[in-house]
Amino acid sequence: MAQRVFFNKVQESIYHDQNISMKDKIGGYMKLCKTLYSDVNQSLETYHTIFYRLLHVPYFDAVYRTLERKLSSELRKLLDEELSTMLLSTEETHNGKSSDSVVTRRVSEVQVSQNDAKNLLISSILNLYFCVQRFADLKVNLVFGRDTQTLAIDRYQDWFSRSVQEWLTLSKAKLEARIQLAVQQDKLLNSEDNFECSTSAVDVVSCYTQIAEFWKKLKWRNEEELFAFSLKLADDICQSAVLYTDLLHSKMKKNSYFDDEGQFDVQKPLCTCLNDLEYIRKMLVDLPSKLNLSHVISAIEQRHNIESEGNQPTHFHEVFQSLIDQALDTMKSRLEFISQKVSDRMRPDIKKNVFHLCWSPEKNSVHEAIEPLIEYLDNNLLTLYTYLLRRNFKCLLMAIWQECLEELQEVVKTTEERNAKFFSRIQDALVILVDFFNADDKGLLMEEINCRLYTGLISYFSVQQLTTEEIICQFYKDMIKYQSQTDIATDNKFGTISFRTHYDRIHETLSVEVNSCSDIIALDSNGLSDPYIVWDLCPHHIFSNYPEFKTSIKKKTLNPVYDESFQCEVPIDDMQRDGACVRFTLMDYNFVVKNDFGGEAYVAMNSIPGVFSPVKAIQSRRMSQLVFMKPQTIAENPNLVALTQRTEDSLAQDFVSNREALADEAQIKIQEYEAMTSST
């Protein structure tokens, strides 16, 4: 009874005026909660100890239970009835329409005023929430029923649910307005590490941090609402991050950073914009931690009795991650776009300096020839290294490295008058460029430098420094390597060949036995073939005096059996040559027209049993099996590309012409075979 009297007196002292506003009424309840908290807490520290120790009477329980019932009843009335009515009337006014422009303008002014009032009201309600939360947390001090009994105050979050929804909506609008204002009033800030960012980035990150900290303080318990509210908050933050990214992008475009005309030099404002985006990107990466999303996901999974299978994320986790990933992808594309634009703007100067490198007089050393390019890059990269965050610097550095490689490739592949010395100088210059961009691992790492374009250029330069004969040998080395990488189970499109080979070192005699073929493609319209095998020794400029060897023709079959043996005398030195090989070619016999090509296979001559040591009887009888391969086109083989460019070399042109004709014929036969099989 005494507690009720105390509650009523406190309430009357706060609400002496019955016509007070909702905002003042909420303020009054805040005072009430604080007064009750103070009184109950004092009773816990003083009277409860005395009563419980002497009389075993839980004084705190009696006081707290009485007051929490009275307080809960008052708060429910305030928040469920009066507040809902007020918020609803605000929405109806906001959604009202009028065709009269004057009335519309006045309504708009009223709406702005009401929005401000609504912001203040929601802010007051949430301050009341924390007062109630503080009072509700005193439940842990109950002696009896603390964990087993449900009190009225336990449902306090239900009363504030509508207000939290309103807060989320208002927070998004305020956040977007704050971002737009921050970008408009941007100023540079210097950090201790010389990395520059702007006030807008700091302001935006500060807003995110405040929102995240406020959300954690709410300690929302209802799993369904916790998930929905957290999802809405994460989505709003991600959308605002994309908004900030777009605003900065538009600002850079307005300041002519993306124009294709005029002299371009890397400047501090450009670095600042990139750093700003990186700060926001880092914040998004840390968003799950800032919003404690692991707890949110765990709570909703337990609510629905869902367990993740192994390390596979659940649907709830994927929903959050999808939101964040979409925003990160947008920011990444913007950063990559800006980096590419910067490197594109630098390209004319890079092109000019690369041209100077390639056509510098031979009396100048490679270091002298590449000096203008290094100096230009150094001047711009120094600014980037000084003012950019590490991740942004690496991103831009990679884009500029790609530009240098593309320009180098363009110059060397479109220049007609070249020799081995020319390519040797360019390769030496490329080594200097690698050292410059790596900078003792302060720049790009070697695995980043070794991109496809770089390795392709290195291979191209290496091939171009060889003689035509050496390139042809390299072609066969590559084909032998490619053959060894084929898999009979997965690469068996043209069929396979079974054979035996061995070498007699004493008599310097190579023995080849063609046993059979399996699952070859049908090269005739009847769905079969008339196959035979041609084998020869390659390269032909080394084995020019050796004939081609042919098996008999087997009619109308896709699995011919030959069991035919051949022998020829080959010096041991030729057998041990790197790149020397036996080539098996599958052909289809035609009585009238030209015979058809059906595939080829290669075996290295220095891998044949007996070449390096006397052959054993069991080795000479061992069967080998290879997959027939489709010939590579010129574009697929750097050796053929190099030979193509030697227009004055008849050996090179003849070799390329033969390989090109073979590749074209194979492609035609594949298309015919696929058309025939699809029709049947």
C-alpha cells in the first residue's frame, strides 16, 4: 500500500497540469522512472538487507513488484493508445494530397514542421525506453521467481516496438541528408600517416558508429523483430554507403578527373576521394561485427530450430551477407573504374615513353632508353604512394602496370623491322620495369606482376630471340608437353592410338609397332571411317631424309586393328634431341577427294625405351596409349605467332601454312561430325 501511495504522489507531482503535451508527458515519465529506480535501488541497498536478514522477508521483491505493475500499466496506456494515435495522425497528414499549389505548399511546410516534431518525439520516446530498460534490469535482484515468473515490465520492448520502427525510418532519412550535406561541405583532413581523407568520410563513419552503438544499447530480445530490425538497419547503411560512393563519383566527374583531354597528373584531391571510398568500404566489411549480426543470426536460427550443415551458412546469414556484398561490389566497381580512368589518362604519356624505349638508338643502354618512362612513372607513383591508403595504391599500381604491358605489347607486335637483338633489349627493359613495380615488395608482389599478359610477353620475347629452326623445335616441345597433359578419360574426343616403341642402341634402330585405334571420330557420311595411320619423325628440318610410314587402310570402322611393325635407322644423337618426336597422324581414306585428317599424337623420341639405356625385353613389349589431339590454331600457339611474323623466311611461312591448313581442316571435320551426330 505504501508503494502505491508513493507512486501516486510522485505521479501527481510530475503531472500537476493535465493539459501538458505528449513530449512533456514523456519527459514526466522519464522523471518518474528515474525516481522509482533511485527509490527501489535505495531500498535494495538499505531496507532489503535489514528485512531479509532479520525477518527473512524479501522487502525488495514486494516493493519492486508493486511499482513495476503500476509503471507498466501507465506506460502501456501512454505508448499503446495515445502515442499510436499521434503517429497515425502524422502519417495521414503526410500522405494527404491537394491539387491547389498554395495549399500544397502550406501542407509541405506543415509536414516539415511535423517531421521535426516527430523526430523530437521519437527521440524522447527512446530516451524513455532506456529509463524503463534500466528499471526493468533491476529484476535480477529478486529473491523469488526471478527466472520463473514473468512480470508485466518484462514486455516493455513490445510497447516501444512501433517507436523503434519509426526511428529506423527517420534514421535513414537523416543519414542520407547528413551524407549529402557532408559531401557538399567537404574539407581535407591530414592523418598522422600522411594519408589524406576528407571530413565527409569521417562524418559518415561517425554516423554509422553512432547508429551501431545506439542499436546495441537497445538490446532487443524478440528474435523475429531483432532479425527484421537488424536487416532494415543493415540495408539502410549499405544503401547510404552506395549513395556516398555515387556522390563522390559525381563530384570527381564534375571536377574533370574523368575527362579524356588535357595534361593529366596524379593530384592529392584524387587520392583523397579514393581514400574516402576505402574508409567507407572498410566500415562495410566490419558491419557484421558492429551490428553484432552473429548474435542476431544465432537467435533467429535457435527460434526456428535451424542448424547449419557443416560450414555452410544458413539462409539468414546469406540474406545479410548478400546485402553487404552487393554494396561492396558497387564500391569495388567504382574504385576499379576510377583506377582504370587514372591509368587511361596516363596512357598517352606511357605510350610516348614506351615508344621512346623501343626505338632508342642501339648505342644507348637499356637503362638510358627506359629512363624517361621510369621518371614519368616515379613522379606520379610517388604522389600515389604518399597519399593513398595501401589497398588503393595497390589497385592503381596494378592498373598502371597493365597499361605499361599493353602499350609494350602494342608497340612490339605492330613493328615490322625487328631482330633478336631488338627483343633482347625489350626483355631487359621489362626486367627493369618489374624491379620498379615490385620495389622490394613495397609495390606489387611478384605473383601479382606475373599476370597472364606479362607471362605472355616474356614467352613472346623469348621465342622471338630464337632462330626459325629453334622455334620449330620449341613448337614440338610444347606439343609433347601438351600431349603429356591430356587425359584419356576426359580428352578422348578424337579417339586413342595404342602402339609400342623401342630403340636398339647397338644398331641405332627405332622400332614402331602400330597396334590399334579406338573410338575415332566418324569422317564419312555413313557414320564410319576408312582409317589409316601415318607416322613420321619431327622436326622435318632435322629428319628431312626420313620418309613417312603408313599402315594399311581399314574399311568402315571406328576401332581399327593394325598390328603392323616398322623400323628405321636413327642416330643416337638425333634420338636424344630435345623436341625430336614421333608424330602419329590419323587419316581417313577417300577414293575420289582428298583424304581427311582425323587427329594427331606425339611421343618424345628421348622418352622411348632404349634411348638412354639398353632396353629390357618387358619394356620392348609394353603397350602405350595416346589421345589424338586437334591441331592448335596460330592464335593458340606463341611459336606459330612468332613464325607468322617472319614474312621473308620461307621455312617459317611453309611451316605455318601447313599447320594452319591442318587446323582449318580439323575444325571443318569437327563441325561436320557434330552436325551428323546431332541429326541422328
